Amino acid sequence: MQLKFLPSFVKRKGRITKRQELGLNELENFSISTIENINIEKEKFSQCHLEIGFGNAENLCSMAKSYPDILFIGSEVYASGVGSLLATIKEDNIKNIRIFNQDIRILLDKNPEEVFDKVVIICPDPWPKDRHHKRRLINEEFLRMLYKTIKPAGVIYISTDWEHYAESIKNSLEISNYFSNTKTEEKLTFSKFENRGIEEGREIFEFRYIKN
Ligand SMILES: C[S@@+](CC[C@H](N)C(=O)[O-])C[C@H]1O[C@@H](n2cnc3c(N)ncnc32)[C@H](O)[C@@H]1O
């Protein structure tokens, strides 16, 4: 299929472990493919949060366990991450996670509706080389997609450990004017990529914004 967006991720081959493979066999029981699916699923929950690019899903699983009344939609294209998440869902009997395992822009772009109370993006791929900046996920076009799918007064949380990307995210947020700076609760743990950034001496830049 010809995708209308430039890929914002590197398709990693990565070996799939037995545990991940067993997890992936369960995908159809936990996957959602449209905003309409989400609208139906979220009826049983008080809120619906989306985490984009969950990686190995530590944040997603810890949030889902802490807030069983919230439906969490996890989006990731990386098969071993999806497999690990599915294995954890089965092992820990987590009931409030659903998965979209393709480019999130496919979901957000089609028949958008205001369904999410919160969207979380932790360390989107930084694409540090100048010629790759156009592949960065967060730009004005993407913020427009979020704007259309976040509920009134819904919030976004974005972090990055790349200063240049942080400047570009801030510019996109300010120019697009879909969201305003706000305060939300502190994040208690760091993700694998945030920890790697800290170990390599980089600062973590965080953005907490609310829908205008
Ligand atoms: C740098 S990793 C960060 C993973 C995790 N959030 C962390 O901080 O440890 C970025 C992740 O975003 C995923 N990703 C990038 N573009 C995406 C997209 N358009 N839709 C869904 N996931 C995407 C990648 O596959 C990758 O696993």
C-alpha cells in the first residue's frame, strides 16, 4: 500500500522471541483499527488515553495497571514491542489496553472524531540529520490530526531528549495554535529512551499542552 505520509520510524528487523511470538498470536483479540472501534470500546471506561510509539510499553503497562478505569490505546509499528506488550497483557491479565499496530497517522487521519482525553508521545524518533527532519512525526500537520481527535480540554504530553527537535516541537505548537501550555501531573518514571538520553548527558524536554 502506498502510504501518504513519509515514514517517521525505521522498520527494525529485530529478532522476535518465543514470548513475543506467542504474544503476537493474540493480536487480533486486542487490536483496534478505526476511531469507530475506539468509540465503542471506550463506553465501558471513564476516559480514553492514546500512547504513540510505546516502544517496550513500560509506561503504557504501568499506567494501565494504575488506572483500570481508563482505556489505553497503544500505537507501535515495532513487532517485537507489540509482541512484548501482548505477552504482558496476557501474563498480568490487563483488561484496559487495545493496540493499533500501524502508523498512527492512518488511524487519526480517517474519519476523525474527538475521542481521546490525553495523548502521550515519549521520545518520538529524533531524526537528527538535517536531511531527515522532514520525517519527524511532530509537525503542524500532525498536530492538526491530534487536534481533531482530542476531546475539548484534552491534553497532550510530549517528551524528547533532542534539543533541536524540542525547538521544532515548540515552534509547531506555537505556530499551529491548536494547544496551549498547561500544567499536568508529573511523570514519575523515565522510559528506556529517556534513560538512554540522560545516560548520554542529554536533557529531557517536556511539553504539556491543553486543547484550545
Ligand atoms: C525512539 S522510540 C521511543 C520508544 C518509547 N516511547 C521510549 O521512550 O522508550 C520511538 C518509537 O515510536 C515508534 N513510532 C515512530 N513513528 C510512529 C508512528 N507513525 N506510529 C506509531 N509508532 C511510531 C517507533 O517504532 C519507535 O518504537
